[in-house]
Amino acid sequence: MNPLAIGNSQGEQTLRLSWPDGRESVLDHAELRRQCPCSQCRAFRLRGSTPWVDERVRIIELNPQGYGVQLVFSDGHQRGIYPWTYLAQLTP
């Protein structure tokens, strides 16, 4: 399920997704960075570690990939492609 709209707020440090079922996800940039789905970050979490992420980290670029979106962060990390289903599950 692809979102109908995506908004990235630098000031609030949030990514907003509007879903077809009427839900809206508001996801924190730093938390998205901690939950990166790339293989390196997943392996880190599988070992029981939580990556240290500066709370000031921001999403500086969004690159749609069809089934999801690549998020480029201000700390230089850009390996993770976040599938839409994964982002929907991260919604608090």
C-alpha cells in the first residue's frame, strides 16, 4: 500500500505519510535512522545493539523506489530503502 502523500518537515524533524485508509503516520527523523532496514543496521539490531543516532539528524533527501523510499540522512547514511509496509508498521 503506497501512501497518497509524503511530507518531510525539517523544522519538526518528522516525515508525514498519508495512507489510502485515512491514517496518517508521523515519524521522527532520528527514530527512522535508528530503524534503518539496510543489512548493516539490521545486523547491528539483531546483535541486540541500538545504533547511536544524534537526535539532530535530519532527512535531507527522499528518493522514491517504487515499493518504498530511500531516505538520505544528514549524517551521511543512505543505504536503507524503507518499504511502504515497513513504514506503515513503524507508525506509533
